[in-house]
Amino acid sequence: MTDVLDMTVIEELLSLSDDGDPELLLDLIGMFLADGPTKLSSIVEGLGSGDLEQIERAAHSLKGSSGNLGARRLQYACEEMQVASRGHDMSTTKQLAPQMSACFDEARRALEAIRQRYAH
């Protein structure tokens, strides 16, 4: 899992609570799992319509939430897509989409496992 998630970020989030309560971590994971598919759908929609601005916004948002949870591979994939879409490079943006989707899936699975571990 450490190749998917930077566990130091997870540990930092856990340490923010005085009593070790994982509530903040679980809330962030929950928001990521609820919002991530919406961001991916927005990217797919933007790819279909040629809306590079929509793609850039969604990739930027997903990059931030993945970074907050230490999902580094996904964060970097989003950054690549954000840069390509900002540069009006639809060809590269389309080429990056499968990689970003795969990175999202592995981050989602890893975060679901973390959530299971700390759920009350």
C-alpha cells in the first residue's frame, strides 16, 4: 500500500487528534470517495466535449484531494493532466486519461482499506 499511499500523510492526519481519534482521516477519505468519481466523470465529459477548461478544473480539484490523503501517484497523474489541458494539448490529455483512471482506482482501494481499518 505504501507504493499507492504516502503513509506519513495518513499518520500525520491521525496525529492531528489528541486522543488518536481517526475522525478527521475518515471524513477526508469519505469526501474523497464521494467526490472523486464526480471529478472523474467531469474529466470524461470534458474529453468527450473537448472542454479543456473543465478537464483542468476537475484535474486540479482531484489533485488537491489526492495530495491531502497522500495518494501521490494519483496526485502526479492529475498534475500531468492539468498541465496538458492548460496547455491546450487534447491529444496528451486523452492519452493521460486511462493512467489517471487506473491511479484513481488504486487510490480508492487503498483508502477504502484504511477506512475499514479505522472505522469504529
